[in-house]
Amino acid sequence: MGALRSTPYLLLAVPVIFLLIFFLIPLGIALVFSFFTNEPSAGMRADLTFDNYAKVFTTPVYMTLLVRTLRLSMLTMLATLPIAYVLAYWLVRLDPRWRVYAMFGIVVALWSSVVVRAFAWMILLSDSGVVNSSLEALGIPTLRLMYNQTGTIVGLVHVMVPIMFFPIYASLKAIDPSLEHAAEGLGASPLRRFWRVTLPLSTPGIVSGSLLVFIIVSGFFLIPVLLGGGRVLVIASVVVQQVGLLNYPFAGALSIILLLVVLLVAFVVSRIVARGRIEGGIFGA
């Protein structure tokens, strides 16, 4: 009997230990280092100071990068949401025999390397790539799709669609079909049924998926480097640069500030959604 009672704690111990080793301890080290002093000649010293944080908030370029990072995350989230929602909505209503194959295709997208997908988009979006070559053949002026925010967002959306998809799919799948049938019986049109029944009930999935995408993109480094070509600088790019320069204190300060800002945004959004649900729903009763 005692062994059965201790089983949940043993199962919980594995993820807790994993988070402790690979998240909390490295985060704690970064937090401690962020208060250290770094000198080009002497290197990092354990002289506690707030200069690294002051440098971020008093240097306009770093505040600009922080705003750009948050804006890129927000734009990616907004572009990913309708794609993932339509995909999830379609899959929920797809014949179960075909749904397995469609779901397998989405899972396979998660298996493929981000680097491979980024290089594929580089082939498609470059000045002499497939898209511009096709436009040129049709006599249409070519577009600047690489080494700017447009190409970066395209690549990020491609990577983030599966991340956004699964929470929304879970919410849509959990909706009782009888609710839509009841609305239909009361004379509600398909659009009204979607707006007043399906969309409000899928709000938890929308919020969860949106926060996941926003948080992940805010720390993304690879795609802005490859598709942005060094012209779309974000906080993660500067962190990697500072680590390369062995300036661990300043890299730690940048990382902690970005983490706190992202957590603040997630907290505010969660509170707004919770208050909206308590007061009768975001989309009205």
C-alpha cells in the first residue's frame, strides 16, 4: 500500500530532476553571473554590481533590440494563429480514417531539423530563388524576401505552426458536438455557431498556443540569423555574440531581462483571459 502511495512522487521525481539539472541550475548560474564584473584584460570577476543591467536599460540599442524581439514574437504569433486554427478546425472535422495520416504529417514536421527547413526557405525566398524566378518568368517584378523581417517571419511561422496547432486541436477536440447541434437547432447560422460557441470554448487552446509561440520565438536565434542574414538582430543574437566574446555577465543580464519581460507578458495575458472568462467570456455571452 505504501509503495502505491509513493508511485506518483517517484513518477514526478523524473521531470523535477530533469528541470532542476537542465533549467533551474543553468538559470541560477546565469543569474549569479549577471551580477559579476567583466573586464577585457582581467576577464570575469566576482565583484557584485548592477552595471550589466544598467547598461541594458541606459543603452538605446539594447532597448531597441528588446522591442524588436517582442515585436517579432508578436507578429509571428499573430501570423501563426489563423493557420494553426484553420488546420486544427479542419482536422477535428476530418474523417477519423484520414485524420491519422494528417496528424502523422504534422508530427513529421516536428521531427525535421530547423536548419534544414531554414535552408529550404533560403532556396525558395532568395533573390534568385524559386519564388523570384517564377515571378520573373511571369514578367512580375521580383520581391525582396530574404535578409529582412519578412523572410524571418515566414521561416518562424513554418516552424511554429505545429507548436500552435496541438493546444488548439486539443481544445477543439474537447468541445461537445451536442453544443453546436443545440445552437443549430435554435436557428444559429454556421458563422454564428462558430463565433458564439466554438471560438469561445477553444479560447484556452488559443491562449496556450499563442503564449508557447511567443515565448519560444522570443528566444529563437537560428532562423533570424539564417533568414535575416545578420540584419534582423534580436536579443538572442546579442547573447550568443556576448558569449562568444566571453562576456558572460552581460550575456546573463540580457538573458534574465528577456526572461522577466516574457514572463511578465505571459502573466498579463493570462490575467486578462482569466478575468474575461470570469466576467462572461472574451467574446460575450
